[in-house]
Amino acid sequence: MARPTRVSRALSQNFLTDRATVDHLARLAVPQPGKTSLLLEVGAGKGALTAALAPRCQELRAYEIDPRLLPGLRARFARTPQVRVVHGDFLAASPPRTPFSVAGNVPFSRTADIVDWCLRAPHLTDATLLTQLEYARKRAGDYGSWTLLTVRSWPRHEWRLVGRVDRSRFSPRPRVDAGIVRIERRRSPLLDRAGYASWCRLVELGFSGVGGSLHASLRGAYPRRQVDAAFRAAGLDRQALVGEVAPAQWLRLHARLEQDAAS
């Protein structure tokens, strides 16, 4: 009898073992079976999620970096024509040139790099990722605060926390619970290319910390009267901390500052 594969701590491997959780994650990743033409799975592992995703999409590329897991994966899906097991680092893959989705129980230690890859992929439609719960909550604004990455990408991508997974559902059991974060590219961006460029400048200035508050940071680039007017339009107190400003308020700030600049 073959020996079980030892977990690689270097690869941050925590296999999802609860069938109900696997099925739930697959439904979140592909809400309408058959509608997703191409899906890329990050870290197929032993194939639990792969098996749940396969019937729901037309083509599934399952990436796995650990060569020890490949024989089992390829044997398991040898008769599943829509599944192609790919040996390699997902982060080294070139994004497809046609619309595609991403899903996976991602290595916690590589979450930030995987999310960055997804945000930079021009044809990504959505990504459903099982991450550390704290990461998912921070990015989705679940703590009542927002991060630079979320706000900067908001005009093009919507972030949502769509589930929580207890650490007991994994083997080996990680030290923390997990969260399911879903990133969806907006069909119609909230800003055009020029507007998005000025948005990024504004958000990065706001998060720079210069001056000690968002209001003070913005006054380094805009006249005080314009910043005051923008804060009133966004319904913000001048003492508001940058992390407390929701994306909708940032949009009102940006719109008012752009309006004043154009007048």
C-alpha cells in the first residue's frame, strides 16, 4: 500500500477534507454550472476541490506545484476530459487571453501574490479564494475598515466575504480559521482609464499617512477649500481615519475633487 504523502510546510499545504465545505466552495466559485468556459484552480492538492469543480465548468486547468501529488491527480482525472492537470507554479503561468475564472484553497503564505496575479490579469472575470479569515475580512471591509489594495482596485473589482471555514475542516489543521473571499471584475468599470489613473493617485496619497490624517494628506495636493468641500460631499468628518473611509465615500471624494479641478 502506498504511503500517504507528507505535507510540505514550505508549500503551506493544508488540505480541505470536509466534503460539504468543498461542495459549498465549488458552488460559490461557479454559481451556474456550465456557464464558466475556463476555470483555473490554484493548488489542486489531492483533487478534492478539483472533483467538485470539474462538472461545473467546460474546461478546468488544475495547477499543482508539488510533484509528489501529480501521479495521484492525473490518475484520478484521467477519464475526466475537461480537466487538465498542470505541473507548475500558478504564479508563473501566463493569464489566458480569453475570459476565465480562478478558484482555489490557496497556500496562506502566498495569498497576496496570488491575489495580485488575479488583479493584473486583464481577462479575469472572478476569483473565489479560500484564504486566512483575517485576510478575507480585511480585504472585504468586514472589520468596518478598508485597505489600500481594496480601495485602489474598487472601481474595477468588487470584493466580498462570502463564507467562513473552521480550521477543523483541514488536514493538517492550520492555526487559524479560513475565509472565502470573492473578487469580481465589474462588467462596467466605475471609472474610465483617465479617471482610474487619477483615482489611484488620490487613494495612494490618502493612504500615504503624510500629515497624520486623510484630510491632512489630501491638503498636500489640493487646496484646503476643495478638500473641505469634498469631505462634505462624502459625508466625512475631517478627523476620519483613512481606513474608515468606505469605497463609496472615496468615490464621492474623487468625483468632487475632479469636478473642482475641471472648473
